Amino acid sequence: MSGDQAPPAAVRLCYENLNWSCVKAPYAPGPRLVLYLVFGSGAVLAVFGNLLVMTSILHFKQLHSPANFLLASLACADFLVGTTVMPFSMVRSVESCWYFGDAYCKFHYCLDGTFCYCSVFPLCFISINRYITVTDPLVYPTRFTFSVSGMCIGFSWLLAIIYIFSLLYTGANEAGLEELVSALTCVGGCQIAVNQSWVLIDFLLFFIPALVMITVYPKIFLIAKQQARKIESLSNKTAKSSNSYKDRVAKRERKAATTLGITVIAFLISWLPYFIDSFIDAFLGFITPTYVYEILVWIAYYNSAMNPLIYAFFYPWFEKPSN
């Protein structure tokens, strides 16, 4: 072989000794290290942040409430995303190859979809819980009991598990896409194609909880603000504590506005781009570049790392257990 001619072996493969190996697109050492640090830090934050939330709720009896058990379920799903999904996706994203076998590829996608939906659904129930708390605080204890909270948690997990596992293991997601799947299949690859019918259902399973959050949270804020103003007007009759009370009301309103804003914005920023792209991509012949898909996936993953910060540490009723 001539030494001044580029050999065909310059093309990197995931498995050099296999004929049907996928082509590997390695990063330079610098970007490769940065990506591992970025993705790895997200996984670590998701694991330890959600572990702290779960431990706190289970350990402190004053935190045992129907609403906090929803938070524990959310934290559990996000914790599992950080332990069983993000590390393997990190290697796939950085190395551009799947080294964990074909069987675990499909199972990994099942875990991915299950835990991510188990993270989305509780957010919807938490928003409904807060809405009932604000609009009807006297009746709330009888409406949102531990059994209701348990049913919400069971519904979230059962629906996610049954839907994702039955969809992927029956192959219904690939109906009508057999030629595309066959063309993309190679050793060292891990790709799941979802046809137009099922991607629409995927989008609706995201869009409905998102719509509930977008609709309910502004109402929660407005009602809480109106109630605070009424209390403030009544407190004006008491001259001694009016100024300090006004300060507390103003601080509470600012905190509520900030928390609700972060909640809705973080949820939409994390999930909306991924689901919109998945929905549009299925109807345009799956033209999204791999690197764009990986970026959108990791933005969604990072929601699992942000949730313990938003839904636990930013809420005063979690920071300071009720007496």
C-alpha cells in the first residue's frame, strides 16, 4: 500500500473487526473531556439531589404529607434517570457508539421513556394539588388524602411502564418504518424509530400535563396574590404589626412569583424542544442531525437534575417542615 495515499482504514468503526459495525465519529480529546464533565455532572446532580429529597421526606415525619409523597415519587423517577439512563447515554453521546449490547439498547430506551414520563406526570399532579390547596384550603385535607396521592403515584408509574414497554417490545413503534430501521441497523448503534401515529401519542402524553401546568400555575399565583392582598388589607387595621406584615407579604409574593416562574420555564425549556422536534421529525422523514438530537435529549435529562432544586429547595414549606 502506498504511504502517500489515505487508506480506507482511516474511517473509524465502533467495532473494528466486524463487517456490519457502525461508523464512529470520535471527538477530539479536549471536547471529549468537556462533554464527559458536563454530562457526568448532570448525572451526579440528578442522583445526589434527588436522593437528598427522598431521604428527607422519608426520614422527617413532619414532611410526611400527600403532597410531599408526590415529590418523593418525582425524585425517585429523576434519581433513576440519573443512575440507570444518563451514564449509558453519556457514553453513547460522547463515543457515538453503543457498547452495551442490542438487548440492553431496547431496555435502556424503555427505562428512559418510563422514568422520564414518571417525572412529567407527577409535575401535573403537583400543580393540581397546589391549585386545590389555594382555591379550597378548608376542603383540601379531605380531597387530597394519602390514598389519593398514592393513586396518583400508582397511575403515573403504571401508565408509563405499560405504555413504554408494550410499545417498544411489541415493535408497534416501527410499523411502517421497517426499511428505514433496516437501513440504520448496524453493530454498535442504538436507535429507536417511532412512527407518526405513536409519536403523536407521545406528544400528547407530554402536551396534556404541560397544558395543565401552563393553565393552573398562573391561576395559583393570581389567587394567592389576591388572598395576600386581602390579608394585608385586614392587617392594616392593626397598626403595630402592619409594616412588618406587609414586608412578609411582599416577600412571600416575590418568592411565589419567582418559584412559579422557574417551575414553568424550566419544565418547558427542558421538554418542549425535544417533543416538538420528535413530533416534526417523524413527519419529515427523520432528518434531525444526530448532534441536534443529542443536545435536545440532554436538555430533557437535565430537568431531572433541576427538579430537586425547584420543587424542594425553593419551596419554603419544604425548606422548613411545618410544625
